[in-house]
Amino acid sequence: MTRIIISTTCRASSNDKSSGWLYFVDLETRTILKRTVGVEPPYRVNDTNPRGGMRGMKGMGFRNGELAVANYSSILFFDCRWNLLRVFSHPSIASIHEIFYAEEGVWVTSTANDVLACFNLDGGLNSLNYLRAHKPLMRKLGGTSKLAVRPADLASGKKDFRVRPYFNLDAYDRTHLNSVCELPDGRLLLSMGLLVGDYFGLLMNIKTLMLKLNIWKFFLKINRSLRQFLRKEKQMLTDLVVQPAKGRSAVVSLNPISGEWQVNLQINAAINPSHSVRALSDGTAVYLNTSKGELIHFMLNGEVLSVTKITDKFLRGLLELPDGRLLLGDCNTLLIFDLAARAVVGQIELSPDPMNSIFDIQLMPPEFDLPPDSLEAKIGKIVAFDGQSTIWSKNA
């Protein structure tokens, strides 16, 4: 039996409802073995993002008989019987997307503020990379090199991004760092899902102002009517007739020992963040261009081997199976993809709710039991943070 664990995020969930689950799938029979309620982050009442925001379960990783699984602001470690071992958190690490559980610790993409961090096995920070501080890399990619936070303040946790008000300011997230995996030589392969230059950033600030003034929905309504009048097709995930600025997605790699950065792939004209980069066993890599619903197969020198249109929905979540097939997340549906044939050869609908979207996909080790119906019912609820300490509800 090949068992798969999948984390999901329900975009539309209200603050009083569960927003993320773990699904367990038998790939051979294509059946769902279990759906488990995840662990919610605190401070969801501060979340004004109508999309994912603080909701849901995020990246996962297995090592040494443990599962590390993240939500918006914490990484929780479980043993194979689903006993909670420890929890890592830090004021500067928030809007966690993917993680990579390595020998030296856990690498974390802090999407809220363009930070790649590594927790050591005791929960302290081994390293904290503020991507904007690497100015040659930002210049090469056309991103911003303006620092929204002092690197020293990020290291000390002066601003608590887990509470979220800082994240409401578009100034902090300009690379949308959202995916991490390891290459055979020990380098880290990373997705900068949406690089936003200074002009695009200005437009994002204007949008934020329009949201605060409650005129953004009216502006979108005008765009929908104009698009119908002009008989123009709707672009994926946007209602704007004319996109006044576009960003860029990029795959980069980092040598964690030398600190050397390398650009491996760039995608121009990105409207929405790209997601989920994975190094494959044959030395190539794949990347999900979410703006166009495409899977890009490429060499690490930037040579594109193929581009395959997959969907008109939201691609996120990617795993290479031992037989070379790929698993892709297509909103609420798990796709089985034959890379050689460049074709979807099977699919499994996880949920009838299209807003319950796949986030990460991992192979589940055979020694792991299926979990209880609810992780919060077993371990309690996180209600707040005190520095790097986690405060639990009384029933924890």
C-alpha cells in the first residue's frame, strides 16, 4: 500500500470553523483512508485576507520517525502514534508555506516577510536569510532591494508577524517565498512565487487602500461588466480587464554553507504566485506556474524541457512518486501525472468543496498510524504566543 498524506486549506472558512485538514489516501485503491482536523493558529480574528490568509494546514516533512507539519505560525512535531513531541515558533516566522525537515533542522519559508529560516533541533534559529538583503540577487531578478525590516530586528523578533497586522501592509511580502526542497549536492531549491518590483508594490498599496475604503468590490464589478462588453476572456484568478503590472516568478538555489545564490529559472508576466518546486530523481526539476495552470519541467541551468497545460484552476502541491509519476494538487483534487507522456492519468477528489484546496503532498512512512479524527481534540488548541513559547488552551 502506498499511503499519501495531504494538507489542505479551506479559503472561505469563517473564524469559528476549522480551516485545514490532513487527508490520508491509499494511492493504489484511490480511496481516502482518513480526514483529520488540523491545528488552527491563534489570532485568526485579525485576518482580513479573503483568500487563504491564516487558514489551513501548510507544509510537511518526515525524518527519523517524526512528522513536522506547519500551520500559519507554528511547526508541530508528532511521533508515529500522533503524540505531540514539541512545537517551534518565532515572532519573525509567519505565513509559513513549505518546510523541509533536514538533518540540521527545519528549513521554513516565511512568506509574510521574504524570510528563509532554519530552526535547529532545539527550536532556536540556526539561520535567518532576509532575501531582500541579498541585493545582487534582487537586482538580477528585478525585485525590490528596499528593506521593510532591519535584519537585526527580524533575528530578534522585534515585530511579531504571527499576529498579522504587519502582514496587512503589502510592503513586507515582495518575493512570496513559498517552496523549498533539497538538491542532491545539499543546496536548497526555492520558489520565489511572485517577485514584486517597486511599481507593482505601489499598485498593491493602492489596492489595499481601496479595500479599506470598501470600493475594491465595486471596482471589480466595473471590470467584469467591461470584460463582458468587450467579450474578453477572463484571466485566471483575476477579474481585471487590464493588468496594470505583472510580477515574475523565479526558482533559485542557495548553498547554505557558502551563502552563494544561483538563479535557476525565471517566469515573466506572472499575475499570481507560482508554487511547489521539486527536484526530481533524474537531476531535473518541476515547477507549477499557477498563473497559467502549467507544469514546467526544466534543467537546473534554466533550460525548459517541457511546459504542459494542466488546469484552469489553482495548482499547488507536488510530489514525485518512486515510479516517477507526479502527484499534483488541483484545488480540491489530487492529480496523478505521467511526466513522460505529459498527461494526467488519474485523479482523486478529496472534498466536494472547491475552496478546500490542496497545499502540500508527502509520502507517508509505513510505520505511521492513521491519526485521530481531530489533532486539536488530542493535543489542545494554541491560543497565543509568548516570544517563542506556545500558550495552549487549558485542555491541552
